[in-house]
Amino acid sequence: MNHRDRDESSPLSPNDAFAILANETRFAIVQTLWELYDPNDPANVVKFSELYDGDNAVTFSELYERVGYGDTGNFSYHLEQLTDHFVRQTDTGYELTEAGFEIARAVVAGTVRERPRIDAAEIDATCPRCDAPVVVDYEDHHLSASCSQCPGIWQDSTGEDGVLFTFPFPPTGLSDRTPEDAFHATLAFNLNRIQSFITGICPDCSSEVVESIDVCETHEPGDRGGCPRCNRQHRIEVAEVCHQCKSVARGPLTIAILAHPAVAAFYHDHGIEHQFASWETFRRAQTVEEEILEEDPLRIALTIPCGDEELQLCLDDALDVVDVTRSTRGC
Ligand SMILES: [Zn+2]
Ligand SMILES: [Zn+2]
Ligand SMILES: [Zn+2]
């Protein structure tokens, strides 16, 4: 039997989805099916290449026993409410649908469940501005890195307060990790997401991403503080927005450009394995120079130095690279 036939249920409105899940028993069913699911079970591995035959589903009696809910009639009613959208009934029992997995994962990732934190800790990484040790801190689902000596990369207009970065990071990411491991995992997790945005695919819902830039007209960053107009050190900010799920990524063009394949090739020729989703991207972004070559049509030049050479990428207003030149530095 082709299980896809069973998936062709009518679309669920957000109101109905919330109504279905806003019940303790139904929620416990989703959670129990997730707990009983073993991703290493051969029956589940087969699923990726073949249509699933449902022989690894949880039987009604096992599910009923695990959830431990009063009478079977009522339990069946709640299970039925979930079926088709969050739970799929197979020939042998019940299993989660993709939507069911998404709900379970959101809960497991800790967005709803807990509020762990780590105390500020110095790690073995150095500030791109002054080479002093980096300090990491975790609060409210965000990991921030700051410099133990200077105001870092992002300051307020007074130049007093600053950080190297603050990124969202799910609490589960802290499990079994030292502060230093959590720091690197946060960078990899978020820069991989940013790379997906740059590729034009929303990392949250796979929809199309709309890219735009904000160029500060009268950009004057101070030695210690950001520019009084835009509060940034960098002149050109890129915004990536998904209009389907409203997921957003914003950041300096000097970082985004480091995801370009010509940049990886340039570094590679200099004996450096450039990984975009790493802390080195932040350090290297500090060496990138941005320049507006022409206003109309807009042409932006980004120059990346390495050894005795520099790589210049010329971008148009759609942020497409229209020219790449390599030259000896100082020429
Ligand atoms: Zn510093
Ligand atoms: Zn500015
Ligand atoms: Zn999206």
C-alpha cells in the first residue's frame, strides 16, 4: 500500500493546528511517538529511499500504555484528532508525520522547555581587533562573544559597549559542550543558516529569500565607536528576508562576501582552507575593505587581502558578482 495516498489530507489552518495541539493528551501522544522513534532502526533508514511500509509503527496498545491516559475511548478520540496531520496510521500502528516531527523537534530543541545558561568564560580564541582572549556568555537562547579587553566589533555610538557577536543558539546545543565548543558550534550553526539565506533559500521554511542592502550615505565610524548615523563599523549591511515565515538575517556585506566561491579559491591558493561557517570568517571579515565605485548604477568593490595578493570582487545592486580581479598588493 502506498502511504502517500494517506498523506493527501486537506490543509490545516493555523487555528486548527493550535486547537489540535493545545491538549495535554494529544501533546503527550506526539512526544511519546517521538521518544519511541529510533533513527538508527533499519526500518526507518529504509524510509529515505523507499516508500515506507509502516512495519515500525507503534501499536495502539503500546502507545496507550506509554501515554498512560484514562480510558481507551477518550484516548482513541484524541489520537484520531491528530491523525492525518501530525500522526499517520499505518497497517500496524501509529507514527509521526513530518509535521509531527517538526512539533516534537521544536520542543526538544528547548525552545519551549528549559532556560539553561553558562557563566561568562574566557576561551582559547582571540579578538580580531586587539588579540585579547574572547569571553562567551549564554542567556535567553543566545550565545554572545565579547572581547575581554576592547569593545569588540559591534559598539553603540559611544563606543563603550560592544560585542564580537550575539547569535541565537538552542539550549540543546549546550549539552555535552564546553563553552569553547559551544562558541564554535554557535558560529557553525548560524553561519550555515546565513549561507542558506545567501543562496536564496530560507533555512526555516525553504521559501525564496528577498535580499536587500542598506548603504550608509554619510558613514563615519570612529576609532572606538560605530558611526553616529548607522551605529555600525561597516558601511554596507545586507538584509535577507523570507516573506513566507518572516525569518530574517542581517549582517555586514564584508562577512556575506566571504561565502563566495572565488574567495575560498583565493584563500586556498594561499594555503588556507577557508570555511565560511567558522570563527575565522569573523576574523577575515575585519580585513575586507568595502568601497562604493559608482552610485548609479550601483557598483560596490570588496577587497580581500591575503599574503602579497588581494582579491577584488565587484558587485551590482542585486549583489551579483560582476567582476573578479586578482592583483599584487599595493598595485
Ligand atoms: Zn578586543
Ligand atoms: Zn554609518
Ligand atoms: Zn522562511
